[in-house]
Amino acid sequence: MIATQDNDFRLRVAGTENMPLSVVVPIRNRAFVINRVLDAIAASKSVDLEVIVVDDASDDDGAFRAAAHPCSPTVVRLAKPIGSSVARNVGTILASAQTVAYVDGDMLLPPLTLHELAARAADDLVLLGFRQHVPAAAIDAGPLTPTSVDLDQDPRVSTIFPVGILPFSGAILDGPEYCRLLEETDDLRTLGHGRWILDWALPRTVITALVAMPRDAVIDVGGFHPGFHGLWGAEDAYVGAKLIAAGCKVAPVRSAVGLHVDPPEAQPENGKKQSSLPRTVAFYRSLLAQPMPVGGDTWLREHARAHLDQATVIRGDRALIRSVS
């Protein structure tokens, strides 16, 4: 499937009223920034929101800080740490809007970011947002709203691939290669149908730090695979691959940019992620080699129901949440 932002898409955006969004925020040990994340979401303009925070049994009190936030999010704490895939699946089932925006628990969004996604939402579009990195210390230095967008900080916009074998595509580079993916593919229009550009394929552009997806489509394909727990870098790409196979298109929204706050101990966390990359790629490839899953909607509802039955509802209508299926 080729990504698109063609004339029909632009006309649809121009004539579309804001649609409500369900914002799903998975967290794991993000107490240091979750209040700021929710402050930013609450300050969103020109969009109707419900906010769902799913805590992956954190070692800190992030879930309780979220529950005390005045934006009144639904907050559910899983019984044991089982990964962001499960947290997002639970949030997806709890969501009531037709479009779900997945926002990482360390992403600060400018006031119009969610509006930019909501205005373009449709039942066949995966809308990509982007991110800039800032150190954790910056959140104490003042408001973190970008005055100028530096998209080059997002790897889908500007990436330098090193010498050697690239992990996802298997391409072999004799020297470093500089890739400007959006420019080289006309905003992803020419990326698709199994085409690789260095280590980028269309599903790999789907990154859940900030992305909006049609809820029904996510449920129909079975949501996020829990087998990525302990791995890093492809659970979102696999959902992207399934959605593309189901007929969805992928479109970048350059005006939707968030600030990714790196954790205070970013180096050990990043090192752990990088060390898991070979296993992540192997698992991702094994999934892509299998036929498209069938009965994904039934599996996802049962999967989420099982985890909700064991979860703690810290804030929200307990009876309603327990009845979700």
C-alpha cells in the first residue's frame, strides 16, 4: 500500500470538522514527567478529548500522579509489568472515540498538535506525528513548547545509517548513508509495495510515540502483539504492517510535533533497548512471514478483558470499565 496525501486527502481535510480523539498514554516509570504530559494534553485546543492512562505496573507513583491530575483521565494500573503493547491494547478497548491517538508517557504536545491529527482523521488513515528530543533537566527550566519545528531530530526525517549490515532490511553499507526519508519519498507517497529505502519500509515509519489510528481498524487486526515485551523498536511497525495489509494508508502530518523528554537515566535505558534489537528484528520478521492474522478482534477483546479483570482502576467508572468487552 502506497502512503498518500493526494488531492482527495487534502480536500477531505479542508472540509472536515474536528473529530473527537481518545488519547491513550501508556506509562512505565514516568512519574518524573507524567504531570507535564497531562498538562500539555489538557491545554490542547480545538479538539474533544478523552484521556486514558494505562500504567504497566510501574515501580514509581506515576499512575497515582496521573489519577490526581485535574484533566480527570481514566487511569488503570496493570497487575504486573507486561509491556507497552498490552497497555496500548487495554487503552484501545477502553477508548470510545473512532480515532485513537497514542502518545508516549514522556511526550509533551504543543496546544494544536492533537487538533492537527483530529482534523485529518479518517477510518482508513494512519497519521504520523513527529518528535524532538529534550533532556529531562529542561522540564524544570520553563515551558517546553517548540517555537520553531526541527523535524530533523526525528529519524524518519533525517537519519545517518552506519557502515555494516542494516538490521531490518539487511542492506550492506560500505560507508555511512544519509537519508532524508520524507523528501526522498515525496512524503511517503513513493514508499510502499514492499519497497525499502536503506532500513526504512512503510510499516517502519509507524512509531507510536505520537500517532493516530482508526480504532476499529486497530481492533480488527488484533492490536499490538504482546510478544514484543522486553524487546524494542518494532511493535508499532507490526501494527502498521497489519493496518496497511488491511487497506489503511499512512500519511505524515508535519505540523504534529511533540517534545520527547529523555529520562534522567537515558543512557542505561537506551543501551538496554539497543541490546535487544537483534531479537526484536528476528521476532518482527517471523511475524511478517506468517499469514495475516484472522479473528484479531475477538482475540484482542478477550486479551484486554483478561488484563482488565486483574487490573486496578485508580480513576474512572469501575463498573463501566469492568463491563467493557
